Amino acid sequence: MEKRTAVSLALFAGSLAVTAVCFAFGLPFFFLFLFLPLFFLPKREIRRCPVCGCRVEGGDNYCSVCGAKLEE
């Protein structure tokens, strides 16, 4: 399992646990499990091709759309 997937599943399980605790104490909880993981996810750097502006993911050295060499 990828590290990012494992982290997402752990955060989801944690937010469900927090939701259960809030429910037990009669606190509003409906959207808590939906938004809690958003606060802890690391921000990913979005790379873009300098020529065409397309999004580039992963460790590619060339743009998959226009073939331009990407900067490191």
C-alpha cells in the first residue's frame, strides 16, 4: 500500500472515531468526518510545463503533451 493511501485511510479512521465521540456527547458531528482529513494532508507541489502549461505529475523529465524538457 502506498504511503499516501495509508495516511489517508488512517486519517479517515481517526475522523470517524472523533465523529463517534462527538455523537456520544451529543455534539454536532455530521460533516466532521468529511473535513477533518483536509487539515492534515500534505500539500503537493504541482509542476507545470514551461511551454504549454500542462500539469506534470511524477518524476517526468519531459512534458507528455508537447515534449518540452522540464526543469528540475
